[in-house]
Amino acid sequence: MRCAVALLAAGLALASPAPAFADWTGRGEVAGEARAFTPDDNALTTDYGLGMAARVEVGNTHRPFQEKFRAFGRVDTVDPQRSLAFIEEAWLQYRKDGWRLRVGADILNWTATEAFHPADVVNSRNLDSDFESLEKIGEPMVVVSRDIRNADLTAIVMPMYIKPQLASPKSRLNFFQGSPVRPSILRLGPDGRKTDSRWFGPQGALLYEQTIRSADLALHAIYHLDRGQPFVFAAPGSTITAVFQTKVQVGGTWQQAVGPVLLKGEAAWRHFFEADTAVTGLPPLDDRDHTQIALGVEYGLTLDSGVDHRFIVEGQAVFAESGLQRRAATIFQRDILVAYRLAMNDVKARELFVSAIFDLEDAGELMANASYSQRLSDTWGISTSIRLIEAPAPAPGMPPQGLQALRKADQIRLKLTRYF
């Protein structure tokens, strides 16, 4: 709670005018948040949440240098274990003659698609946020980038491991419902053995970006301790353990405009370093290597009044040795998205988004969403959303898979924001 109060105080400070001689800019927001779920008659979970979130951002540009700091915090009055605070960005950058050097915590957005993001795996997430767009946690890194005509080549070194924020045991968005405590985290190095050091390294990535006429292409290679695809191990009579393995990922993103149509895609091949079961005490792990591909098409129609209509269709598939491995990689292992976005582009910034994700492999699994947001004034905004989930009950004696763990977690959310 102290962290969120500090962020709120910083946001109020940003509301005052900056000195005329300074190049600093600042902004922030404080929001009241409420969410409610379909009651599940389970005393171990909470069916609603009520709290406050705050975000503050300051920046400074004095060429060739630039600095930026952004932090986020949340306090939940119903479920205190959901309260948290973390840095999103805190870096110093030097840019000159086509070179860019950035040092500090940063968030990378390596994605081209709306709902499925195989390539976007660098940052850890807060898993107790909306899983359509999970909140990202800043990752300490050193970034060196070089402009080469219509291309950029970037090298990234990540000396630390920022673990993901697992959902509260009381949260209805917790995939491990029934456990009274958060799962323990077990991290495995490239030798397959346990490591407790946060200074897990070296981790790094290479990114090559190229613009070819109307197409934007990006290719990447990543070597790091995984942040988003753990192996879940539950021994009888013990707590649940989320096992994160060291992995290599190679993939890329692609976007190309063809008139009013935008074609897009993402792909990633992942190799996980095997666990040393003799040392860790884990059961033998199947080969978890797999390929994940997402493709999409978006059609845009902008009227003379400025109103923008977007029609989106995307599909994702995971290719692995078995269906069990595909489901372990992501809950969207064979799925298709159909969505529509309406942006009024007026002074109130009114926007409506509706979508439905259908599982093509597991009959009966469906997730539908609708959200609306607008400005109430120059300093106030409101947003609301509703999510419906359909999934069959797990087979008798079997743990839930995919959306089965959230089959009764229909949700409605309301957020009122004050901007500074």
C-alpha cells in the first residue's frame, strides 16, 4: 500500500507546472478499479475486487541524451495479495550518428497481431491482470542499436531475471485454483539444475528490423530464462511448483499493408534446455520444444467524419509432438479470433471493441469480450468491459486444462481514471 500511495503522491506532484528552464515532462494517472465475477461458491476465492491503481511517468530530453522513468502500483482492498508495485521503465539513452545506447529497465513490444503474441516473450508479466493484455514488468537491460538505411540491428544484454507476478491464490484469474498459497517458482539454468540467483546470465537477444516497401519485417533470436511458459508440477500432498527452464527462441513478426487491408503474422520456435531430474527431483519432462505461429488480416474503413471501423480475423496454432504439449504451451493452441473495433476519433476518444476467440480443437471452448472507453473531460476517463468464458468441465479425476480452469470466471470490470 505504501508503494501505491507514493505513486499517487508523485502523480499529484506531476500535476503542478514544471519550471520553465527545465526540459522535464511528466504525466500520471490515478484510477479506481472494480471487478466482479460470477459467484463460484468457493470460500478460497474472491468474487469481486475493489481498489486503486496509479501510474507516474517523467522524462527528459537534452540531445543526444534522453531519460525516462515510469512506474505502476495497485492496491486491492478485498484481496491484499493482489497489491503490487513495479517499475515499467527507468533508463538513460544516448543517440548519435545512427547509434543508440540505452541502459536501464525497459519494456519491449515485439508483436504484430491483436490477440496472439508468439514473439513477444522478453518481459515478465503480472499474471493477475487481464490475460488478453497482461501488464508487463520492466526488464533491466543494455541495448545497443544501429540504423542501417531502412533497417535496424539491435543487440540486448539482460543481466537479471525478473520473475513473473503469479496470480493471488484468491484470484478468479488464478489457473491454479484450489491452492491456498501461490505456487513456488523453480528456475533451471542451462545445465538443467536449480538456480536461485536473480543475476542469472548472460541472457540476451538480437533483433533485425527491415522495411521493404509497405512491409515491416523483424527477425529475432533470444536466449534467456523463460518468463511465460512454465512446466507445472504438483506432487501429492505438496504445494504446486511452476518450473521455468532456460530456453532459446528464434522467430519474427511481419506486417504489410495492401490498400485498406493489413496482413500480419508472428512465429516462434522454442527449444527448452532439459532438466537434470537426478538433481532437481523432478519427474522426467517431455521434450517441450514447439513452434507457435499466428496469422491475421485486418480490414480498415475510415469515413469522411473520421470514424474508423476495423474488422480483424486471426488464427494461432502450436505445433508439438502431442496435444498435451500444445495445451501446455498456451491456452490458445488451436484458436481463431474474430473482432471488431470502432474508434469515433472525437474529442471524447470513444472506442468500442468486441471479440470472440473460438477453440478449433477443443469443442465448447469460447471466450467473448466487449470493452468501451471514453474521455469524460480533459482530465477524466472511464472504461468498462465484460468477459464471458465457456468451457466444458474437466474429465473426472483429471486436472483442468486451458480455459477449463476459468470456466466460471465470467467478469465485468469498471475503471474511472483521473489523468494529470
